[in-house]
Amino acid sequence: REALFSSPSGSSDSNLTSVEETLQHGFDFPSSCGRLRGKVLAASLALVSVATLAAAGVSANISNSNHAIRPVTERSSVWPLVLAGEAPTSAPPPAGNLTQPPGPKLFCFSVMMLGGEEERLLKTQLMKRCSIFQCEESAILSSERYKLGTAEWGDVWTWKTNAKAVDKGKYDHSKDGQKTDSFLNTPQFLLAWDVLIESKRIWKFDFIVKVDPDAVFLADRLRKEVKAYTGQAVYFTNCGKWESGNKLYGSLEVFSTQAIKKYSDKVDDCKNLPWKGKWGEDYYMQQCMDKVLKVKAVHSDNLVADKRCIPAKCTNWHKVAFHPFKEVVTYFDCWGQATQM
């Protein structure tokens, strides 16, 4: 655990090492969000990964090749999780008597701003194996390739997007006004989706899930919520507050792989929508799904308890996610209430 919080080279925040000390001495958090069972198979599977890389001839210089599946770790309900090093063309096969989580397979990702609370949150989530790290595979994207930490399977790196900093919008009800009072972050996420699609790693999963770093996310609940739609081209709206219709709020975005395949096929048409300087990425994706791709929208009020829409207590067992919890302490307080740990 100490290695996970050693300050990575080039870190923009020297105080990040204090998170581990806070967790050890200041607060009584669970040691892991997923209970560990069995032994880690990192050593043998690392050899499998290296052999796969060699056979595939993957070069470290290939664009966006700075990601790879972690070796399998036996745990209750989850196995491959995080990404590190350089990517093989396919994941190593499961080893031992590992149990795959029931329900659809999830590829989950977060986009991280370097050098702040999002970095602290994701480092701690990694250490605790929480949030996106309970999906079958996960990725963290940032403007620079960045070592997030070191775990039992090796170093964990972000995927690079080359995105620039963005400003906040101010909602305007006029036809051509800004459609968000949050960040005008569509360019960042256009790049993020491009990187994910280029990686070709997302297609073997049933659903692709974008999770904000400050969203307390429970993957097992999502599997149950979306299972009936496996294999269909759908996306999920999650805010039913507004008279104008159900909205997609960006704290938790869920798309079937079939929906993102449609996006991949017609991405240029979506990028030609009038989003520049006016839309947040969630509004962009909803407009793209509805108006360009004609993907079916499925609404669920259970997806996220969001203070910007309809909040709920962290003890509400119907909710898949709770948002926002921007500090490590409040985040894991909510997690503890949600999981009763």
C-alpha cells in the first residue's frame, strides 16, 4: 500500500502522499471495497502478458498504446480491473478457479484532471478497489500519461488524451445559448472517446460506462439495472427532474457497446453538431444519440442520486451511484453507508 501512494515522478501535487497517512491514522475506512479472496496471480499472469505482447508485436510507439489489462487477481465478484504498462492485443486468459461477476460485462472509465482532488479520489479508489475498479476492465484518461500508483500487479498508468483545460458555462434558455452551467468539457471527452475507440479494447464488453471521479459508483448494482438491455443499442438517461424531458447527467453515463459502435461509425456526423462553446459533454452525447444515431433512450431514476438533479441518502440501496463527493473523507463515508462496511 505504501507504493501506491509514493509520489509519482512529475506529480503536480506534493501533498498527495498525505492521503495514505490520513487513511491510516485519521479515519476508519474499510481496507478494501472488495473483499479479497485467494492469492494474487500477478507473477504468472505477468509472464502471460509479456508473451502475448511479444507474439502480437505491439510497439510502445503506437498511438494510444499506453494502456494494458492488469493481471488477474482473485476476488469476490470481480477479476480483471485496471490498466498498466503497454497493451497486448488481447487480455490473457483467466487462470485458476476465478469467478466472473454475474450479469453483463462492464468497461468503465473516468477522465481525471491532474494535480487536484480528482487525483486523490482516484488514487484512493484504486487502493480500495472501488468504483470503476470493480468493473471487468477500466481506464483513467488524463491530458498527460501519468503514473497513478503501483499495485500488486505493477504500475498503473493513465491513458493520454492531450486535452486542454476548460471553462465553466452559464446556462442560457435561448436557442443558441449555452446548455450547461457545468464545464464546457465536450472537447476533452471527444478526445477521450476517440482514444477509447482507437484502443479497440471496449468492444468485448456489454456496456461502456463513464463515471465521474467524485461519483460513488457501485458496479454490481449497475449490472442488475442494465442486464435486461444486454445486446441492444441503448443508452440511459438518469435525470427525470425537468418538464422538457429526461436528461443524461454526466456523473454516470451508461451506453451499450452497440450504441457506441453506432457512435464510432458516425462520429464525424456527431462532431458536426453545434456543440462548440455551448454544450457540456453529457448534452453532446444525448444530442448525438437522439438526433444523429437514433439510439433508444432508456430512463432510470435509479442510476444516480445527483444533487444537481434529485439527491438521495447514501443508504438508499436502489441507487447505482451518488454524486458529488469531492473529498476523500466524504466519498468513503458515503461508500461505507452505501455498502454498510
